[in-house]
Amino acid sequence: MSAPVPTEPSVPARVPRRQVVAWGLWDTGSSAFNAVILTFVFSVYLTDSVGKDLPGPVSANSWLGWSLGISGLFIALLAPVIGQRADGGRRKLSVGIWTAVTVASMAAMFAVQSDWRYLWLGLVLLSIGSVCFELASVSYNALLRQVSTPATIGRVSGFGWAMGYFGGIILLLIVYVGLIAGDGGALGVSTEGGLNIRLVGIVAAVWFAAFAIPLFLSVPEPPARAREVRLGVVASYRRLFLDLRDLYRHEPHTVYFLGASALFRDGLAAIFTFGAVLAVTVYGIDAGDVLIFGVAANVVSALGAFTAGWIDDKVGPKAVVMGSLVGLLLFGTTLGLLSGPTMFWIFGLGLCLFVGPAQASARTYMALLAPPGREAQMFGLYATTGRAVSFLAPTLVGVFTFWFQSDRAGIIGILAVLLMGLLAMWRVRPPARGVEVPVVGERAS
């Protein structure tokens, strides 16, 4: 890299368990935004309730898509530079700032009443939350090497993903039973003006904040670099491009991995994005049972991520990622040839078994490939490259659906992206695991 990285403390033989648990609990809290706000509850509330009677030719769904698209652009532009500026003693501070803004945006969603006049407010808050959550995730992921050793990094990453899945399951059940099911849930909260859903935003904000606190209490801030020069925005981008040039010259496989992972991560996202729709329209799953399947899918994904973390530490992340992609292609192809709810439950859950391991080991892979001291910057690029191709799987799903005039054919689009990711990963060199990497707060005794 163009900027020198000073020598930092070596990895201790063992990281205190409380630090690992505290780090993983942030993932548990983050499920409040991912599962509840962005995927299953608040975004649906915006399109089906708040924007239901929106005047004009543009639907609430379109406005939601555009607003999230703009958010993605901001993430792509900001993530690598925010990560770069967080490296060298400011990673935990960066996580804290962006987490706090995310939590504040979630709590503010209580103000979004079930009236089309509040749609703009809901979209703005959701967009702010999306951007800040991704920026918080950049520095959070960069802390992975500081709460693990080369021998445990795979299982620690898998533990984090599993905690996130389980957190989503528990919180979804809490808000569904307490505030959503029937008429205001078990608590009997009024649904007028969307009060019960607005309260979900408060519950989700409290959940995220509560589970994020242990990270800031138990995980020390990484040591600051000596004589670190704070760069302005323009200078940060200039150094970013210089660093990328040097990275490609000296560590091209890191760049190859960024491209390959962008492809297969887009395929993984498409599985969750289109899975519920295909379950209903193609396999005859009752719409009321989709949430139940979603809970089961999260359980299976969590178990897969947790188990694969141990395998990762034995055989390396590349073997886990490649094996997971092969498993996804086999189960996905089989599912595409079958019909009926029973087959969807069997092979759909089979797909989920490989999603968690692919996600967790991809994070491990990036952490091991990142040059020491530049982890947050690399995870910023990891976020950026993922956004850069996020259009691919949805576009191919639409193309194949239109071409064959069949919703089932959309599965081919998802499988095609996963296959491209698998082929691109083939040439990426496995990361070295025995290299000593920076760690926070303590030295080996």
C-alpha cells in the first residue's frame, strides 16, 4: 500500500471470551435493522399502508426502490473512505457513531403515521438508516481480526453471523406476537395511524442499542498509528486510488476476491429477496406461512454458519465458500425442477443451510486478505463492490421470467449469478492464515 503501516502488537495466544461474545452481540442487535426494519416490517408498512393511497402515477414501491438505490450509491461512494479513516485507532469509535445514528433513525420512525403525507419521512429515515448501518458494519467487520486469532477467526465470524440470525428470529417473533398478529398483537395496541407498527421502530431501536453496548464496554479500541495524518475528503479519495493501484500490483488476489465475492453475495441476497415471492407464486406456500418459513430459514442458516465456522478453521475459508456455492447450485437446480409446498420446504431449507456458511466465510476471507492496519478500508471496498453489482441478480431474474413467461424461470437468474461467483472464486488464492495480525489492547504474555 502507498501509506506505510507501522508495526503493531502481535496476536495473543488467546482472545478473552467476553470480547468475542460482546463483538457477536452487535450482530444480534443489528438484526433489528436488517430483519425487522428493512426486510419484514417497516419497509412493508411504508408500501402497503403509508403509501397505499399515494396520489400520482408513481407507486410507493417505486419510491422505495429509488430511495434504497440512492442509499446504495452513497454507501458505495462513502464506505471505502470511511473505512480508511477509521483504521488506526478509530474503528470502535466509527462503529459507535454510525450505530448511534442508525438507532436514532429507527426510533424516529415512530413519527411515520399511516398516511401518504408521511411517506417521504419514512423513506428518508429508512435511507439514512441503511447508509449508516452499512458504514457501521464496515468498521465492525474490521474488528474481526482483533477479537480472534488465526486459529479461531473462522468460528468467530460464523458465531457472529449465527448470533445475527438468532437475533432476527427472536425479535421478529417478539414484535409479531406482541404488536402485529391479529389486531395489535397480544398487547392489544391500537392499529390506528399505524401505532402498532410505529412502536415496532421503538422496540427495534432499543434492541439494537442494548445489544451494541457490550462491544463498546468489552472490546478495546485498536491502538492509534504513530503520527497519523488526518486527511480531508479529497485527499482521502486520492490516497484510496493510490492504495488500490498498489494493492492490485502487489496483492492482486485481494482485488480478485472483491470482484468474485460481489457476484456470489448478490446471488445470496437474491435468494432472500425473491424466496418469499417464489414460495407463494410457484410452490403454493400460503402467504400466512411465509413468515414461519422465514423463521425456520433463519434457524437453519444460523446453524450452518456456526458449524461452518469450525470447518473454516480446519480447511480454510475458500473451501467453505466454494463448497457452499456448489451446495447452493445443486439444491437450487433440484428445487427448480420440483413443485409443491413440501419440496419447497425441504430444498428451500437445504439452500439456507449453505447461505450462512458462504456469508460467514466470505467475511473471514476478506479479513485474512486485508493488509494489516487496512482492514476497515478493505471492508469498505467490500461493501462498495457488493453494491456495484447488486443490480445483476434482480435483472437476470426479470429477464428469465420475461423470456420464459414463467416465475419459476427466475430461479435460473439466481443460479447464473451464483455460478459466475463460483467460477470467479476458482482463481482466487486462499488467504494465508498463519500471519500475525494486529490486535487491540493486550500483548501475548
